[in-house]
Amino acid sequence: MDARRALAEIRERRILLKAAGAGAGALLGAQAVVIASLAGLDWWKHHGRQQRDAPHPGTFNAHVQDSDITIYTSGEAVYQDMLDAIDNAQHSIHMETFIWKNDETGQRFLDAFNRAADRGVEVFIIYDGFANLVIPSSFYDFSDRVHVYRMPVVRRPFWKGPLRFSGFNHSKILVVDDNIGFVGGYNFGSLYSRQWRDTHIREIGPAVWGLRSSIASVWNEDRDPEHAIDWVAPKNWDLEVRVSANLPIQLVYPIREMYMNAINRAQHHIWVNTPYFIPDQQILDCLLDAAARGVDVRIMVPKDSNHILADWVSRGFYGQLLEGGVTILLYAACMIHAKTATIDGEWSTVGTANIDRLSLSFNYETNVEIVDPDFAAEMEKVFLADYEHCEELSSPQWRDRHPMARVAETILVPLRPFL
């Protein structure tokens, strides 16, 4: 009897495994069809379309503690000020970036770094290997005096700890003479200077220390002391300006906690701008809890970003957010790539991290957190200017979308942890 029961259990397990395998195969097949269809749709929508210049709300300024902070919404403006800072550098330049295009803008930065190094400035550069796989290696023609770290796609000790050695370097930081620092969403490229709406900030003063320290932490990991970036002492504790930097090599991811703490403190309003919105359950719950207690929660995302798959995975959250009282704003003028938030007229952040799994739990990222009402007021001006180019999504409108759109969103749900 026991033998028959055991045989029956074995048969049942085999049937279940076959069913599970068939189900998984069907899901993968359906996902492949949806992804291929979305890729075709994206090509059709953008083929032959002339790109428009992005709106630029302007340049905004605030004085926070002992530092002057400038908010840029134009790539041309921030690139010019970056290049001016590089050309006037006296002793040191530290730079970290994700995408570095081999176009006119990318060449201008390459030439500026080389000029600085050749006149005796110590130049340290970190850029991501994966993000620049399509760029010919011959483009990166650095002076022999430039210290360069191209973060490899797969690092040698990967097998020692996949989470420690797998993050992309998504930070975008420039620090000059330990006194001028830039951080934000702008990569190096002509496309971004005119046709994308992004946000970057410049700090002048002691607040720059956190940005320099962030670059040094990445550079110095597993590097001999004689080739390391020297530690410098902070000029003050910068209680109102703090840097949160993800360091996968150390399994440190403070930006997610920074967002959750700020959202949980909110009493009046939470205004978020992110190009890719694929939150984990805890971030999602924080936003819904804030809306439930009467906070005005607004999330601004591109109507059509440069990653159509990320757009459609993001749309799978819209129904729950709208029903929970969160306002969804679709920026329609162009691709908006800003990664910012401001809360209650007191707290703000500008940086490189998107509100998605890759940025908050995987990548090297750097955000500046600023607690200052004057700076928050300037950030609100930027948000309201961008609001003029948005379509506000309503719950009834979303419920009435095409049934096939609902099917596609459901099929793509399992991809959320990977985007």
C-alpha cells in the first residue's frame, strides 16, 4: 500500500512539474511577444519624427548653510559651467559618469580633461563599461597623465559575491578643486544637452566634500594606497546638505532608506520626478500611506521615455496609485530624465537614482539630500514649470484603457524586479 502511495505521489509531482514548466514556458512566450510588439510600436512612433528641443524652465539659485547651490534644467548651461570649472581647475578634478557619447559634447569633455592633466592638474575619471559598450574604445584617448578607471562589465571577483560586483556605475558627478561639485541626471552627450529635460545641481563650498568622498570610495576600493585618492577633512558637518551614495561593493544602499524616511515624514505634499518608476513594495506602500493620510502625492514621469518596456512595466502600478489618491503626471513635451523630489517645502533631493529596483538596490548611485526651505522653494518652481507640460491621468480614464493594454501589463508584472 505504501509503495502504491509513493508511486502515486511521484506521478503527481511529475504532472505538477510538467504543468509548471508548461506554464512558465507559456509566460515566457507571451512576454517575448509583448516585448517584440512594444519594440515595434516604439520604432513606429519614433521613426522619422523630428526631435524637438526640450523646454528649460531656467536656472535657479539658493544659499544653503555655507554653500551656494545652483539648479540647472538645461544641458547646454550645465555643460558650459562644467567645462569652465575644468578649464579653471588648479589642483584636482574627480569625475564619475555613466554614459559618455563619442559626439561633439563628449569630445569637448575629453579634451578639457586632457588639457587639465597636461597642465599639471591631478585628474581622476571613472566611467561605466557596460553603458559605453557601443562606443569605440579609440574614442577614449586620454592623456597619459589622466588616472582612468573604466568599470568593467563583469569584474574578475564576480564569483566571490554577485551582488557586490554586479552594479552599474550610474553616478554622474564632477568635483573640481574640492570646492565646486556637480551632480544630477545629465550624462555626457549632445542629445541630452538640447532634447532631454533633466536636472543637475552645482554646489560651491563645503557641501562638495560628500560628492568627492563618494567618488573616492568607488576609486579606492581594492586599490593600493599609493594609487588611492587621498582623504581630505570636511570643512563642516553639513547638517543641511548630505550625500547618500550607493556602494554595491560594500552592500550599502542608503538612497532607498533616504526616500522612505522623507516620505514617511511628509505632512503636506510629496512631489516626485523620475524617468523610470518601478518601485518595490515598501516604497509603494510609503507613497500610498502618505496619500491615505491626506498628503498631496504627485509623481511625474515621461509620457513616453526612451525605454518603452520600462514605461509599460511602470503602468502596471498606475491603477493602484490612482485609486489610492496619488496623482500621476505624464510629461509630454519630450523625454524627462530628472531624478528629483521635494517634500513639504523643507526637504529635497537631486541626484542620479531613479525610483526603480536597479537604482535603489543594485547600481552605484549618488543623491544629494538638502533640508532647507529656500532650496525647496526653488525646486517647487522647477516642478510647477514642468507641470505645465504634463497630462494629468485620471482614474476613470485609466480604467477605460484598451483591454489588450491590461493584458500586456499583467504579462509584464514578473519583470518588475529586473528593471
